[in-house]
Amino acid sequence: MHVRPRARRRRLPAATLGVSLVAAVVLPIGAAQAAPEDELPPQEPGVTLRAFDVGLELEQICQLTEGQTPNIDVLRPTVDWESDEDFGGIGNNFVAHVIGNIHVPDDGTYDFRLISDDGSRLYLDDEEIIVNDQRQPPTAVDGTAELTAGAHALRIEYFQGAYDKALRLEWSPPGQEDFELVPESALSTDEGVTRVTSPGVKSCSDVDASPGDGAPLAGVHPNYEVTDLRPEGYEPRITGMDWFDDGRMVITTWAGRESFDGAVEIVDGTVGEDADPADVTTEVVATDMNEPQGVLVEDGEVVVAEKHQLSRLIDADGDGIYEDKESLATWPSGGTYHEFGFGLLADEEYYYLNLSVAITPGGRTTVPQHVENRGTSVRIEKETGELEYVAGGLRTPNGIGWGPEGEVFVTDNQGDWLPSSKLLEIEEGAFYNHYTTPPGPFDDQPVTEPVLWLPHGEISNSPTNPMVVQEGPFAGQLVFGDVTYGGIQRAYLEEVDGRKQGAVFRMTQGLESGVSRLAIGPDGSFYVGGIGGGGNWEQPGKFPYGLQKLTQTSEDAAMDILSMEVTESGFDLTYTKPVAEDVVENAAERYEVEQWSYTPTQAYGGEKRNEEVLAVTGASVSDDGRTVSLEIPGLREDRVAHVRSPRPFEAADGTELWSTEAWYTVHTIPNYEEPPNEIGVYEAEDGTLAGLADIDDEHGNHTGGGYVDGFDNIGSQLTWDVSVDEAGTYPVTFRYANGPNPYVGTKTISLDVNGEDKGQIAVETTEVWNAWADHVEQLELQEGSNTITVSAGEDDDRHVNWDHLRIQREPCAPAQPDEGYRMLFDGTEGSLADWDMAAPGDFIHQADCTIRSVGGLGLLTHPEEFTDYRLKLDWKMGGDDNSGVHIGVPDPQGDPEVRNQGFEVQIDATDEPEKTTGAIYNFQGADIEARDGALNPPGEWNSYEIVVEGLRVQVYLNDVLINDFDTEGADPERDLSSGRVGLQNHHTGSDVWFRDVQVMPLA
């Protein structure tokens, strides 16, 4: 391939008028040979578009952290996109990858033009052709390549910041003067692939990350060595493994979606230290298997879990080839995509396996299911063949294995009702939260939480069967593979107050394929069966098939986290070796901790909720140097805690820590006391959802991270868990939206308190969906924990969205003013009622007697007008939030834009100097040195004293003067001499609290 810059200034097509054109800066390289068409997987016209929501404005394309699943994965005919819909429905702040092949008819020089808003890069056969990578309006950059006739791998990387977007790929083949859109006929991508997606924000690679420290591992664990077992040309996609007593290996292989071409094969020569792929022999001994997913050898007989039945293979003539099979048991099967029978375990009495639900090729659960009782864990009595449903609420339980004490553990994959993948212990009669239509046999049971959450895109994407480690330092712990994240992960479990929980760690990568099955062979090695299904249902850059084994060669080559246990004050992390002296000296400073929760909904996957960064306030190291005890205030139950100790982090002998991160699922903390809900607000998105209730954020002006909708559907339900110190009657406020669909008017919803039907409540219209109102009910609550449930019943009007629930435990006592001042807001609801709100958004009264900004951009003003005065108030931010105190504004009369007729004292510590905390917004920045010295961090209260005298304004932050500004001549449209004072609510998700607003006339 030969590449050179080109910048032809030719007329652009109408679709690209107004595009600027610049020259590419690329380097000449060698000629590119086309891939033989017959070596490509089956193709279909078009390209694959994958988009990743990165949640921040980029300046250039970022490299994504490995192992993440895209938010969008769609087929597109050409590359010519400029709307959200063109990009699969994603808006701003994302990275996109375009993948496929470009087919050129003849050898020759091909000119390419890449037009983008914002940045983009074009690669052919992994060689960079065009660099157009910056924030910009639509800009065209040209490049040239010498190509041979045939197919060439095409890849485009793109990023979108804010506002307009565009991406278009054009070419000018040999002998053609003008550029044109590369047509669909010249593009292809892999056909019929599984397009897996995942919601939530994705991460760009940390510049300080390295394999095992902020990024997936890259190699094989130092305690192990890997042995290849595939003879040349042997490409099994393995779904089950076991052994005959003579050491011959039995595997089941998968032939593709909805295929009866699965097989059972004998693989010999794999066992022992001297195993060599050149000596391994393979033989297909059974065919026409219906997507088998597990195999067992019992008393010399082979039992296979097929898609629709459990089969025993029959070798009638004893020649080692199985001509027939006997059905031991069947189960309901619609014969459709994804209705697998995942297995297989057995004890003396039963076989055990899992039945997955039917899903669409895009990953959503099929509604309705084709047959009953899918998504269940079952056991089959060996003597009678009777099938018994043991537990339900599963989705894709592609992994079943014994625990160290004979328990049955299962891994389930992210999807509907699964915000992330998880590790479960199968308990009789349990329901694991995946609902089906029609309901499964356990859908009416309380939800049983997973033993471990497996955070998607961080530690696991598609986990497979768990297995107990038998020897070495990790003996008794669980390990499991992963198809798309790849490698093997390790789980340490403990029991706290009767509940299993624990941590998951990275263990190894460095394998040839994504991991479908793990088994311990006769020689004690971990045998690894590989698989891939095309699209993004396979580990990138690896084979879609594989057979290897990992053999332990050392017990102490690696410095690794051995275990992680929760304590009353944090965690104990025990290492395989003593930590280095520099770790001992500064232990607390070596760790980073964050926590979050998940809320299962009927939507595919789910985002992290209640994310918090926690401080490690203390740390001690045990006498043997192997256990570090962390003190972590604020650690909560029902959270996932992520602990990282970034490198450099070494053992005392200098060995670098193999993997620096752990993800611990905290169900129970010893002697835990739930922190009081001081503000009395319970967000709807943190509640328990059922039916078709869902979390959304489309309509603004809500509190928290979203709201709950889906209440147009009968059966949708939302439950809040609330707590009060004393039994009694409490005013409970529901913040809701009752929009115009299907009509404008009052609507009814059913209410339940602690399992008792309270009839219907009627909520008045809010006319539009982004306006919210309060509905108050006097409810009898018991001391301690209570449940409050709203549901959409058959007799309800339904069609209501829910923002939050508030409980005012006792009336607020009015705050007392400082000497010489009088209160404008004293913490009582009555004093807040004196203020005027110019929407959008609102200020919400909290149980701790503060007010909190919601939505925006709006303005809350006090009706009095002031001249020459001192204004005092306290404010607090939760994080990188935005608000301001307005002075000298006229009566808004419902229009918040009158803020531009006065001045704003800014609250936002992360903006430009003239727009940051203490600034007179857009006029004069604060004294940054003084400001930074006085400013308390997010989560703590700050105090403003704003002095207005004539045309002069002074700003004191926590009693320190940080700004002194004369407004004379600043803006003829603004008048400081007289006017109202006000508080700004800036936007949805920007939460700022205020209290004790008071004023003193200077006269």
C-alpha cells in the first residue's frame, strides 16, 4: 500500500457543502495486498458501527479501555451519518468504531476523503491513511492508497463532542476525477453476528494504566504455564469437557446458531507434562447434536446436555462411534435462538443444568417466551428421568459448577433485569430477578441477591462455568472464564452473618481464545475450551476456537491478592507475599476506593448508581507483612466496592503486584448501622422495580440520576424501602410527573404500605412530562424499616412517572438569624413558600431543613427588593455542580432570564476564572489563591457573605474576602442599586443545597 497526502479542491456533493478541506499528513508505506475473498467469514453488504458513550467532551479520539461492550452495535449500508438516529440513537460525547471490508475492483491508486465533525481517522489493512482528529466543524481530509483488487480491512475511528455531528467516507477510484460516497456494493461486514450491547458510560484508557492495573491483564499468571493442545488445523469451539478413566478427553463442540451440526469428539494425548499438540489425536464420535452445552462421562457412558434434551450416547457395536442416543429427559423448548441447556453436573442421584430464556439476536429477552419455564435451574432424577425446577429468574446461565462445600454455583450474563453479570448460589425455590412473560415458576418469590456482582466491562462481560481451585495458594477459591472479556477470573468468598459475599480478581489472560469452559483434568491442570460467535460475542483479537491447559509451576512466583474480607471499618487484604517497606510506611495513601449500587430493571443491562469515591483514612499492616487493614468511612451495605492500589506496589522481595484491583460485593458489614437519611429523600431509581417499570432520564428537572417510568403498563411496580425512628403517622411526599398522555387530567395509582393495600391515590396533572409536582399522603409507618409501593393495576389510570419520595420526620424549627440580620429562608416550609420560582426546575425542601436545587435553568427569588445590604447564606455541592447567588434582579414574573439584568456570584469551583466560585460571573474572577485557601470541598458547607453597597459588591467566602468589584460601567443593562436576591438551579443532575438565607440592611 502506498499512501500520500492529497488536498484536491473539487466541488463537494450537496451533502457536504460548507465542509472545509485540508490535506492529510500521512506517510508512504508498502503496497497492500487484498485478502482472498474465500478466506473471509460469510459477509453481508455494509459496515458495522459501534458507539461507546464516554460521558465527557474529548479533544481527540481516545483509546478505550479493553474489554468494554459498546452502547450501540448496528449494521449500516454506507458511512454517511449526521443525526443521532444515523449513529444508532446516541447523542453526544461518544467514540465510534466503524468496522468492515472495502472491496476494490481493480489494482490501482485509490483516493479517499474522510469528512467528520468532530474528529476521525481512517485505516486500511491496519495502516493509517487519514488523520482528521480534532474538535471541528465538518472538515474533509484526503489520503491515497495503492491497493490490489479484492477485499481490504476497513476501520474508522471517530469521536463526537457536543452539538453537530457528521461522518462520511468518500472515494475516487482509478480514472475517476470526482469523489463520491463509497457505495454499499463496495462494503461488507461479517454476516449474522451477535451484536451485544451494554448501557452506561465507558472509560478511556488511563494514561497510567498497565495490564493488571486499570486495564485487563495481558499475559499468563506467573504461577502457571500454558500448553497448546490443538494439532494443526484443529479448530474446536468447545462447550463441554470431561475424561474417560484412561485419560481420553471428551468434548462437545458448537457449530453455530440454531445448528444441529454440533458434535462429540474424543481428544487423546492431552494429559501429562509432556503433552504436545503434534501428538494429540482427535476423532468425531457423534454428530447431529443440537447445540450441546455440556458433557459428562459416567461409568464409561457419555451424557450430553443438548438444547432440547439430556441425551445418553449409544455405541451399539462397540466401535467407539456413537450411532444413536437415548433421551434421558426433555424440557420445554421452542427450538429458537438462545434456548440452551447449559450444563452439566451430576451427583449420585441427579443431573443438574440450567435452561436459558429465549432472546432476540440483539440480546433482549423475547416477549412473550415461546414456551414456559425457561430461565430456570433444574435437576433430573437419574432413576426416573423426572425433571424438577429448582430455582428461577435466570437469563443466560452459561456456567454451572460445584462450590468448595458441594454448593451449586451459576454465572449469569448481563441483560434484561441484569444490570451486570453475576455469580449465584442456587438455592431451592429462589428467584434471581429475571422476569419473563408469561411469568416463570418462581417469579412471585422475593428476589435472591447474587453472591457476587461482576461489573461489566471491568472484570467480566460473559462469564462461564465456575470451578474450585484444588491446589496452590488459591485452593478452595472459585475461578471462571469469560467468552468476550476473556481469560480467567478468581473469586474469594466468605460468609458474613450467614450471607455469602466476597471479591473477584483478575487471574490470567494470555490464552488463544475467549473461554467457554474450564475443567480440571486428570493431571490437575486447568483445561481451557475456547469459543467465539462472531461480531462482538468473542474476545477481540483471539481465535473463535481453542484448546489449552494451564499447569501450576510455582506457588509463589506471583505477588497477588490472596483474599479480601470485610471488617467493621473497611477491608482486610491479604497478599501472597509480604508487602514492601514503602507500602508499610504509607499504606493508606496507596489505595483508591469507590463504591456503587445496581438497580435491576426490564431494560437491557444497567448503569452504576450511587457512585461514591471513598477515602482511606487509615491503614495498618500485620506483623508478617501480608495483611493490610484499611479503614474506609462511608462503606455501605448493598454496594460493590472497587479497591485499587496503583503501581508501583511491590512485595518485600521486589516482585510487582500482578493485579492491583478487587471488586467486592458488600451485602453485609459486621455490626453495621445504616447511616440515617438526613435529607429524607428516597430516589425512585434506587427503589426495587418490577414488571415493566424502568429507569429513564429523557425528561429533565428530576432529582438524582433519573426517574422511574413504564407505569403505562399493567403490573409495573416501584417499592421504596424507608426507615423511621418511631412508629406513627408521617406526611409522605411523592414527587411525580403526570403528563399529557394519554390525556391531561388526574390519574390514579395503587398504593401499598408494608404489604397492606391502601387503595388508590389520585395525582393531579402536571400537563407536561418535564414538570414535577408533589402529592402528600399521611401514612402509618412502623418503627424501623418500611416498604412503600406504587403499582399500575388494572383498575388504575396509570401513566405516571416517579422522581422520588420524601418523608418529613418532624417539622423544622426555624433557624435564628445572626445579630442584626433577619431570615429570608429559615429552614421551614413556610418561609420557602414566600419565595417565587421561575421554572424550569425547582428547589426541594429537605428533611434536614435545607433546600436542594433541581433541574433548570431556573431562578428562585425572594419577593422583596433590597438596596445596600449584606446577604448571608450557606451552600454545599455534592460534586462538580453548578449554581449561583443572584443580586439586583427584577421581578422575574415567571421568566428566569431576568437574571441577566442583575449580577451572579458564581458557585462552581471547576470553571474558567471569571465563571468559577466567588466570581462575579463573566465580569471579574475571584482572588483564586484566597478562594482556594478558604473553600471547603464538595460535601461540606461553605458560607457566603455578599455585601452590596451602591454599585460595589464584595464577596466573602467563609469570612475571607475573595472578590471586590465595582459594577459601574460593567453593563448598562444591569442595575445593582436595587432588586431581588435569588438562587439559581442550573441543570438536571447539578445538586446544590442552601440553608439559612438572611439579610441585613446597611442603613
